[in-house]
Amino acid sequence: MMLRFVLRSEAKVAQLRAALPWLQAQLPQLSVITANIQPVHMAIMEGEQEIFFTEQQALGEVFNGVPLWIRPQSFFQTNPAVASRLYATARDWVRALPVQHMWDLFCGVGDLACTARRRRCA
């Protein structure tokens, strides 16, 4: 599981760091914990600065037998069961065509293309 705090400044980073042992005791399944600094007053989801509180910086998931690595800045489907079926359907469609190249644009971590090709993607 990944947990990301989005903050306006670094002012609370030390307080978050001090609370990590308690947080990890409450939620031992957390493997990636970060703070993202988004200092501007705008309707944007994240800033450029990512502070990692854990050694692990990416979350591993397996979709249709394809291992994927999700970083905090990545887009990833939040409903894995539906996404797996969607990607498997796309894979089956592609296999029926003489496809030589596939572009996975604006789809996140590349899970659609990796499932279609059925290989490991990093």
C-alpha cells in the first residue's frame, strides 16, 4: 500500500517523519510513504518535489501476469479487478491483429501495452 501526503510547504515534514513509527505500526501494509510539496494555490494535484519517508519508492503490482512498478507520480487504475479485465480484452483484440508497434499514451504506468505484449515493464 502507498500513502502520499500533499502539503503546501515543508513545514510539517519533520512532524510527519516523527509520526512514521506510529503510522507504520497502525498500518504495517504501508510500503511506500511520501510527502509531495505543492506550494502554489492552484487546482493541481501535485508539486514537483517528492519526499520519500520509506526506502521503497515504488509499489509493485501484478496485472494479468505482468509485474508493474507504480511510483507516487504515476497514474494507476484504482479498481484492479476491472482494469485487469479491460487490459485482458485489449490484449485479446491486439493478438488478433497484425500489430507491430503499440503506443500506450496517457494510460499511466504502461500497463495496457505491457499486458498486450505480456512482458515485464519497469
